[in-house]
Amino acid sequence: MTPPIRPLAREEFDAVTQSAAPRTRFAPSPTGYLHIGGARTALFNYLLARRHGGAFVLRIEDTDRERSTQQAIDAILDGLGWLGIVWDEGPFFQMQRLDHYAAAADRLLAAGDAYRCYCTPEELDAKRKAAQAAGRSPGYDGTCRDRAAAPADRPHTVRLRAPRDGETVIDDLVKGRVVIQHAELDDLVLVRSDGVPTYNFSVVVDDAEMAITHVIRGDDHLTNTPKQVLLYRALGHTPPAFAHVPMILGTDRTRLSKRHGATSVTAYRDMGYLPDAVVNYLVRLGWSHGDQEIFSRTELIAKFDLEHVGTSAGVFDPDKMLWLNAHYLKALAPEDLVAATRPFIAAAELPVPGDDAWLARTLASLQERAKTLVELVDQARYYLLDEIAVDPGAAAKHLKTEIRPALADLRDALAGLAAWTVDELTATFEAVIARHGLKLGKLAQPVRVAVTGGTASPGIFDVLEILGRERTLARLDRTLASIA
């Protein structure tokens, strides 16, 4: 019986690397957008490296040539950039490193730790079907493992000569101790017949050559880890520390998908979420620090650790993420709010104001009410447009004939104001309602409908002050003309 094969346990790894800063990596396949699960993986790797003064490496695993696209690469880089995840090295592309994998395969062949397999796809398919029919594991049966003579001019793959007995032990930093019997593994393909490496081979060669110390990834990769540990050992490398993070589930406890809402990072950007809110939410979706819910980026870097990554799957709660975004939106400084909102004003095909100071006051008046930037812009329409649509129901309820005299009196009084300030507007309203024996709401609500088109807005005096004299009077004139 061969001794167990395993990467270093946590305490052993810490002893070996205590004087060295961790090197982590994010290695997405460019076959689609940056999924929020992938973004969380990137964040965990980024934060661990930043906390300990290490390096965060970006690698694009593009060996799936049929599905990998430049559009997907751009989407991944765009998503990482929006989240503020800055890599220290890379991006490296696996298709530009084929000579590295070929050299590693040659070393394994020369050492007898790998062999050439000449079985055709048709033969392999027949073997799988026969094994399944006999109730055996469909893994490769080792036909070419000890083949003496190679068929002439026949395409071949390269396979690992995996041990037949013994076990691989993984002391995972999240999952704990995982033991895999070698009898359960087959001789995995390292290099395809076209010379392109498989995932398990290329990732080991890359992580070894890039001196990655910690591999933090989704627990769907846990089944790959024993194979990769065998490859590290065969290539003469000490495996890194592994941390397999539970998947993100939807509210129905199934794997997160589009039916649960948006799963793309950039989709949340386009819906008006703030990057700090998304980062905060994704990190907390699987990691905790006491009862604290809201973290600045500085706090996340200072406090993130693997010890407090949970062992249970995180459940994505869109309502909680929206609540968190509203918190961050309310906290934005005026100049940051203006900068963040301008693209959404343009996207809504609304006039983009040139006066930043006026726009800052406008947005600040709505800041407490909105949960996203898209919602904020939608609420700001009556500020940004000269022509507004009036809600028919609100008009029928509040713009009645009996309010016309007071509304006309107010219009004239406002026109004569020396200063257009909240104090002067307040005093004018008070004088008009006193003359007509009204309560403030009986006049303020018709004015609100007249100048905003609806019944919900910030305080009416703030609204009028922001709209300005000319726009306010023009809207009141249109309203007076419409009241019979």
C-alpha cells in the first residue's frame, strides 16, 4: 500500500509560508459573462491577497476554443473593473502558454508518470457502454497504460499514470478533511489529440509556475482536486492550500440561475446598483465577521479570512441586496452621486444638466427615496424635463375647480417674490392659505401635482426651490388653464 498523497495541512502550510505573502488567482473561462458566483470567488482571492500584502493573479482559461470568445473576455474584465477588483499580474491566457503544457507533458512521459493513449473516441465510447452494461465504473480501463508498441501515425492523447492503490488526503481550509481512494480515480487525459491541454492539467501547470499558494474556488471543483494533487506530486511540486467555497443558491435552495433574477455582475451595474454595495453583499454571502453587515472596502481587506467562510451554501436574497444598495446610495457624497447618475440620465434619454451644483441639489432631494440609480433618475424626471405628464387620477382628485382661486393667488404671489428661497416660498404659502382659510395640504398637494405630475415628491418648498421661478410659474399656468 502506497502512503497517502496529500497537500500540506493548514498548520504545515502556514509554517512553510509564514514568511511569504500569499499568491492567489482568479481563473475564469471566457464562455460568458462574469457570474456573481465567479465575482465572489474573485473577491475572496483578492481580499486574502490584499490583507496579507500578497499578489492577486488573473488568468483566462481559454482552452475551450469552441466556447471561448473575445466578447466574454471583455465582459469579465469589464465586470472586474466595475467592482474595483484590481489584479497584480496578468491577465495570462492559456492558449498563449501551450509550450509550457507540452514541456510538462514531456517531463511526465519521460519519467513514466504519463503515457500515450491511442484509443479512438469510438473505442472509448464502446468501453464506457460495456462498463456501464456490466455495472462497472465507466472510467478508462488502462488499455494503453502498458502498451509496448505504438500504432504508426495514429493520433493520441497523453494520460496520467495514476496510482492504483492508496489514497489522497486533502485538508481543505473550508471543507475540512477530504479523503479519496485512488481506486476511484482513472488515468485522466492531460493533453488532447490536438495538443491542447485539459483543464486539470493546465491549471496545475499554471498554478505551479505562477507560484500560487492558495486556491480558493467553488466547491464544484472539489472532485477535481485529488487528480490535481496527483499531478502536482508527479511534476515535483508541493500543492497549494485549497479552500473550496460552497455554491450560491437561489431562494428555493437550487443552484442560482436566471430564474432567480440577474446573475451577471454587469446586469446589476445596468440596473443601477453601486459596486460597493455589490462587493459588500457578495463577500457577506458566505463569510461573516460577527454580526456586522456593512463593511467598507478598507474593512473587508483588514478583516477577511478563510476561517470564517461558511460551510453551508449561501442563499442569494435580492431584497437584502437591494436594501444594501439603498444604504450605499444614501451615503454617496454629492459629487459622487452626480458622477454615478449622469450615465443613467443619458441612458434614459433625458436631458443631462450641465450645472453640477444644481444636479447635486436635485439628486440630494430624492436620495433618501431611491434604492437604485435607475429609480433615482426615474424619480427625477419632473426636474429634468420641461414638459411633464400629469397623472389623470391625481389631477381628478386634487386639481378641482374649487382650488383654482387659491392656486391663482399663489401663482401671482410667487411671481412677485424678490428672492426664490425656501424661506420666502414657505412664507408665501402661509399667507395664501391664511387668506383662503385652507390647511397647507389642501394647497400643497394640488401644487405638487401641477409641478411634478404626481402626488409623491420631496417637500414642496424644496421642489419649487430646485425647479426655479420660471419653470414653476410655467407649470402653474398650464395647470390653471386646464382647470375649468
